[in-house]
Amino acid sequence: MKCGEAFAHRSSLRAHERTHTGEKPYGCNQCDKAFAYHSSLRIHERTHTGEKLYKCIQCGKAFSDQNTLQRHKRTHSEEKPCKCNQCGKAFAHHSSLRKHERTHTGEKPYGCNQCDKAFACHSSLRRHERTHTGEKPYECNQCDKAFAYHSSLQKHERTHTGEKPYGCNQCDKAFACHSSLRKHERTHTGEKPYECNQCGKAFACHSTLRKHERIHTGEKPYECNQCGKAFSMQNTLRVHERTHTGEKPFECNQCGKTFKLHSQLRIHKRVHTGEKPHECDQCGKTFACPSSFQKHKRVHSGEKPYGCNQCDKAFAIHSRLRKHERTHTGEKPFKCNQCGKTFSQSNSLQVHKRTHTGEKPYECNQCGKAFPYDSSLRVHERTHTGMKPYECNQCGKAFGYHSHLQRHERTHSGEKPY
């Protein structure tokens, strides 16, 4: 095979011919790698010896070969001699330009020989191949944990050092990972680059988009190994598992109350601070809890987005739909661990437990009498206020208790049930 290229020296011609024949006569005596050129072998041997002959005079960093040093020097000079002729973007290295050009052409020349995936960069293929081999060549010298990728090792090492080299230039927050900084910066810019191609909703993080897409696909890849219930998100599974373990890892430092979720603790703390950051722009009412605020807004809009797929009932609140669905299924997932009685609603179980504990958390602020149920306290308070909310629609007489109204109504109807 001839290409017509001419050379001043016979040795240069012989070296060139190897690009056609694929001959690699220079073998490494420490590993099985072979090279077409003796100079390439010498550079490779330094990966075994650790020798780095070429030193940067600006920062002192050393390299095993001259080419790598030259590329490194451009990080100081900011020289970018390699320019894309399609978009004008410039690069310090020709290899970086070649990779970039594939974003225009879509070319993926590096194919995996174990699956059908292909990659634009050889380094991406090498990283991918580790998903098949399970190879983890990068080991932490502090805890022996191993990683498939060098970048993963670097991130991990910061858990030991506490280093957070990526600082936000708009606030004083700093991050161990550059990707975490990029996500954080979107809280300032409001950028949401990841859009759902089914409903158009946009997200600041790719992982959030993936979670959202499961709403459309119905995929629930995370399964509880105790009850078999499946979830679309891993953190939802972790929260669910606490219903089995009873774990409440988040404790209020003011009253000692514990919670399953950190968000519940944050909202609870507003009980102490009195903070109500969510204000209705229609009536001015304020709320400590964002979910309560969303529910309240539906009072104005009349919206009932949660429809039962077994009957035509719809609900403004998702939890009410779930409770309603149990009227169809008969499911009673909440079990008392003292007597075994089951309930369809969590709050019914909580109320029931007071029959065992004798707890009376609802106290009258006028006389100090305590009650196990909020409804009992409200009824009792009428003995102080004189409020009579139950009115007869035949004669207008009012009563403090619903049972008293029912008895009175029999004087009109003549009913004698006993």
C-alpha cells in the first residue's frame, strides 16, 4: 500500500510504513503493550518507572513526555490554536477539537464489543467497559475503597479532607464536586435545562427529570424487601422503610420531637419560631407548611386534581384520594403493635394508641382539663364560650352538641327510636 508521502530519511519512511502495516516491533518488557515507534515505547516505560522528565517552569508540575507538557503550558497561556470551523469554538489541544467536532457530526467511532453502545471519545468507551468488567482501578489510600473512575476517587478523597474547592461566586457556599456547584448555580439563575418531552415540564437537574419521567412511564424500580411495595424514587423507599423500623432520625433541638423526614422537622420548627412564609395572594392567609398552602389555594380555585379511577369522586388533596381508595379496596395498612387492631388511616391509628397509653395531648387553656382527641376538646370549649353551632332548621333553636340537636329534632318529627 502506497500513499505517495515522501521523506528525507530512510528511517522516517520505515517508521511511516508502520502506519500502513500496523507493525509494532517495540514491546514493553513489563507489560504486553507494543508500539510502532521506539520513542513511544520510551514514553510508555515511564508509566512503570514514574519518571517525569519534563517540568513546567510556571507551576512546577512534571510530565512523562514533551507533548503533554506542551499541552499543559496552554493552561497558563490560555492559548487555543485549534478552532472549530462550524461554530468558531477554540481549543487548546487538537484532540479536544476532534472530540468537539463529533458534537456536530454525531460520529461515535468507539464501539463496545460487549453491547451495542458507541462513544464519541475513546476514554468514554474505556470507562464504559468497566461496567462490564467490574474493574475498579482507582483505590483510596485512606480507606481502601475502590472506584471505576479517577474523578470518582477524587470526589471521594474530599470526604476525608473536607476540601470544597468549587465556590459559588454569588454566595458563600462551596462544594466538593463541580457538578454540585453547577446545580447550585441554577438556584441563582433559575435555569432549568432539562425538559420532559411528554409534558414540557422543565427541571434544574437531570436526575430530577429522570424521576419525573417515571410519572409518565409508571416505572417503580425501588422495592421494599419487607412488604414488596415499590416506589419510583429511592429516597421515597428509604422513607417508607421507616414505617417498618419506626426510625425517626430527625430531632427538634427545642422540644425533642422526632421526625421521619428532614422536611417535616424544618416545617415543625416553625411552630417554635411562628414563621409562616407562604402567603395566599387572594385572601392574605399565611401558612407554615407548603403543602397546606397548596391545599388552601384549591379552596379558591375549586380544583380537584386527584380523581378516583373506580368511581367519579375527585379530591383537592392526594392524601384524601388515598384514604378514599381504601373504601374500595378495604385495605387497612396501619396496625396497632399492642392489640393488633388495624386501621385504614394513619391518624386513626394514632388516636387509637391513646387508649393504650392514656395520653391526653389536647388541653383546655381555660380550665386545664385534657382530652385524648382534638374533637373532644373543641366540644368541651363550648362549655366556656357558650357557643351553640348546631341549629334546628324548623324552629331556630341552637345547641352546643350535635347529639342534643338530634334529640330536639324528634320533638318535631315525633320519632321514638327507643
